[in-house]
Amino acid sequence: MKLSKRGLNTAAYVVFIALILAAPLVFDVFWLNRLSKYLVFGMLGAAIALSWGYAGVLNLGQGLFFGLGAYAIAMSLKLASATSLAQGSDTPIPDFMLWNAEPGAPTELCCITQGSFLWIPFQHTWFGILMGIVLPVVVALALGLIMFRKRISGVFISIITLAVVLLVRLLIVQAQPLTNGFNGLTDLGYLTVLGLEFDPYMPQTYYLIAISLALVLIGTRMLVETRSGLILQAIRDDDRRARFLGFDVPRYQAFFFCVSAAISGYAGMLYVMASEFASPTFMDLSFSITMVVWAAVGGRNSVLGACIGALLINMIEATVSETPALMEAWRVVIGLAFVFAVLFLPRGLAGLAMSLRDWLVARSAAEPRSLAEPAPAEERS
Amino acid sequence: MPSTLIGADPASAALTLDGLTVDFAGFRAVDTVSTVIESGELRVLLGANGAGKTTLMDLVSGKTRPTTGRVFLGDIEITGLEEHRIAQAGLGRKFQIPSVFRDLSVRRNLEVASCRNPGVFANLRLGFSLAQTRRVEEILAVVGLESKQEVEAGSLSHGETQWLELGMLMAQDPKVILLDEPTAGMTEAETMKTAAIIKAMRGRHTIVVVEHDMAFVREIASRITVMHLGRILAEGPIAEIETNPDVRAAYLGSKGIQ
Ligand SMILES: Nc1ncnc2c1ncn2[C@@H]1O[C@H](COP(=O)(O)OP(=O)(O)O)[C@@H](O)[C@H]1O
Ligand SMILES: [Mg+2]
């Protein structure tokens, strides 16, 4: 049988999506809930691959977009929780606002604490969901246009994004009366859409996340195949050449930066549904760096590879973490895996898979006749 | 049209430089350069190292803003526009150090260059038109990279990289093309092949080329402009330039044109 690269790439996606959709047949609810969180991390891996691998923009603050998405929906779900409705006022109000309120302050979102009116529109769940995408995209657009118009690149982008995520984290922690500071938003209600309740331990939540991941993977893969996706990769390789061909480079970079932010914001929302909390730890530097490690190990030039990298690392970690001694060793292993991937396996695990794919294609092509063609360029998958 | 160049026929001028000057902290790398390049012309720019040839191309293509002076592409003024706007107006440029998209295949490089519409939203679609594909194939044949079309551009030899970049300019299809030392570092055989490629581009584009190799210049040139210390020293057909005493003194030394 003749094999083609495209065929094998498609097969990899089909197999992966089939596996995640079939997981509920094998796992119990506890594991399914865990797995759904890892799928969310896989989505983050894909977002990193898009910006790091395809755009050449190493964002060390991806957690900012994830966190904004998480907080946006968590605000809505907080107001939808039973405790928020039982604070003795006609309209819902988060319990922590009462704990932090000045004596005698009215128990109303309008004026219980300074800025609490910002919560008012989040009483509508659709607003929280909308903001979960809009906020990360607006922030990414502003940040992206400034950075890319000023032709900032490489390590300077990493430093700026890193600084911004730490700044926003600080603001959230500082605004304790408004955000519950370090403790984050807990005790949330379930998201309910058209009477369907997304309890994190019910299969519908798992399926929502698994199907979302499948769509994000397919969508991202198709996006990088478009002309714009090709031009983006061209800009990554040589932005000056692209500019002199007539492309408005900052627009391309900013557009894909926003797409990556939107995916991350969406992932943040799904994570809140699976874990029932939002916390400033989402904007910890270590979390954003961990995402980069997933993509490096899985393969930053591959949307699916980076996603699988995130899944694999988290699954191994979950297994290992049951033994405390192993957990310490695991941190070292992860560090070494990152260094190894950067030094010796720049295409990550996906690179190995692509070599295998190319070997299979070459072998199947060689069957009738000997191959006299030059080595083909690696395509990305 | 620029006042200093009355007499030039605006209908046939492809590129007009009018008193182009740039000051780098007091140092005039390009000093009041004025010239008209006719539509369809192939102009060679000669000059010793440091004469200001690359800087002149930077001024025309938008990499550097001129201190004074103006640039017209046809009858559109492009002075001081951003690089991509100038490119969209119909100017293509090849750099002295070849630059291609290293991680994309040779074919992809040409396809990217052939995307006429520059907008990110307009390009959110899959595949290329039949006309584009056909043109890419023609170009692959002209630059002789058909057998390497699926190879990553980063793994091409130096000569092949230069030819790919020429091919990308053909795919971009601008009215005016600036080539900065396209044969630098090439073997004699490669130089001759490059001359053939540039000749093939000639009918379709107006070309300005910086070149030192006199065999190459004799092979392709119609008119020559000689630059010295940022100024135009002489301009004319090759026979005239070769016998010009100023040129001999300033640029060619005692040896004359080889
Ligand atoms: N950005 C710059 N700042 C200062 N001096 C420059 C700059 N660019 C070029 N020069 C100077 O301008 C002169 C002309 O350089 P260049 O145009 O590269 O010459 P050519 O291409 O003819 O060899 C050189 O002396 C160079 O050092
Ligand atoms: Mg030069």
C-alpha cells in the first residue's frame, strides 16, 4: 500500500481523537476528571506550539490568558453558587466580599466594596463565558501590537510576557476584597446550559472538554495550513524577507498571538469546570514555564505533538506523585527531559514520530522501484 | 514629478530618484543622488566598497529613511513609506546576504512570495490558485530548482539559495527589482547561470543590479551608473564608462576596467 505523509498525519489525529473520546469506556469518574484536566493542559500545549513553534514567539506568560479565561467564568459560576445566593440579599453576592466588607456596607454588588460593581454583568453566565475569550484576546491584541510594531523579538518577548503575567498576578492577589486574593475563587456553582448541568464528575463535562480539544487541534492544524499560516512560518524564519515581500508582519504576528490567547482563555474556562476553582497560581511563573516544557518535550513544531507532550508528562506525574520520594526525583527528570529535548531533540517526540512517518513513506514508495529522489523536506504535523 | 528631472519622460520612468540623501550622524553615505530608470531597463550600479550602493537600495526600499530627497515608483511617491507598503507599491529587493525562509520547502518559499494579497484575513484560506501553481512551476524551471522543490530551503547550497531568492522575486512580480550583488561568492559557472536567470527576468521587470564582476556586467548591462563616496560619478553605456577618466581615476584605479 502506498503511504503518504498527509495520510499518516491525518491518521495520527484520527487515532488520538478516537482514543480520547473512547476514554470513558475505560476510566472511572475519578480518573476521567483527572484526564479531563490533562486534556485542558494538552490544549495549552497546542496554543504554545502555535505561538512558539509556528510564530517563533516564545511566550513565557501564557498563564495570563489561561488565568483571565479561568477568572472570567469563575466569577459567573461563583455568583451562580448556592452560597452566593444565600447571603441575605436579593441578588447573589460572593461570600468573601461580605467577610472583607466594611461594617455597614450595603450587601449589594454595586457598592459592597470598591470596584465590586465590575461583578454585576457576570451574573449572566453568558457574559462570563464571553469575557473568558474576549479578555485574553483584547489583552493579547494590545500587547501584541505594541511588541510586534516595535519589532521586539526573541528573548525580549519572553521577558515582557513574563513580566506582564507576574504583574497581573500581583494585581489579583492585591485586590483581595474583589478577587479573594491568594485563595482564589472557590465554592463555585456548576455551569448549566439549556438545563444540562456540567458537574465535573459527570461524563458530559469530560465529553465537552474532549470534543473541545479535538476541535481546537483540528482548527489549529488547519489554520497553520492556510496561506496566512504559511506566511506566519515564513515570518518566523525571516521577518525582513517577509516584510520586503509586502506582508504587514506585525498584523500577522498579532493575529496568531490572539488566536493562541483565545485558545488559552478557553482552556482556562474548561479547567475551572473540571476543577471547580480559579486561583492566582494559574498565573505563577512556574506554571507558564511548565507549559513550555510540555511543548518542548512533545514537539513545539507540532500541534498534536505538543498536546501529547502535555498529556504524557501529566499522566506520568500523576502516577509518580503517589510516592513522595519519586516525586522529588520526578522534578529532576522533567528538568533533564527539557534540557535533553532542547539540546538533542528540537522537534521533540513529534520529531521522532515524523522520522518514523518519513521512513514508512519512503519504504512504501520504494516497494515497486528503488527510490532515487532527494530527501524530502519535513512537513509539520 | 520632481523638478530637477524635467525632460525625463514620466510615462516610461519606472524608478525616479530625486536628490536622495542620507546623513548618518554627519556622514553622508548617499549624497544628492538623482537618476531616472526607464521602464524595462536593466541598470548596473558600480562602485567600490563603501560607495553607498547598498545604502541607496535601503533608501529606495524603505529600510532606511532618506534625510532629504524623494523616490518615485512610476508616478507614485514612495519616499519614507514602510517597507511592506513600498513592496506593495511594486518594488522587490534581493539582499546581499541571501535570505529565504529556511524551514519551508523551496516550493513553499515561492508560494508564499506569490501571495498577491497581503492581508492576514484575506489569506485565511487553503491552497493556491491554478494560475499561481502554474507560475510557481515556471519559476522553478527558470531557476533550475525543480528537482529540489520539496527540499527545505535551509539545506540549499549558497548558489541555489541565491537563485531561490531570485525566484521569490519573480513570484512576487514587482515592477521594479533591486538586486544587491547577486553573484557574490559564486563560482564562474554559477555566475553565468545567474546572468541567464537575470536575463530571463528582464522583459517582465525593470532591474537595478549592483555587480562587480565585469564579465557579468558586459553580459547583461545596458546602462551603468557609477557611484563614488555617495555620489553619482558617471552614468552611461558601458563603452562610455570604460573610457571615462574620472571613473578610471576614482574607482578602477590605474588598471582600468578588466
Ligand atoms: N546605518 C549606518 N550608519 C552609519 N554608517 C552607515 C550605515 N549604513 C552604511 N553606512 C556607511 O555608509 C557607507 C556606504 O555603505 P554601503 O552602502 O554598504 O556601501 P556599498 O554597498 O557601496 O559597499 C559605508 O561607509 C558604511 O560604513
Ligand atoms: Mg553593499
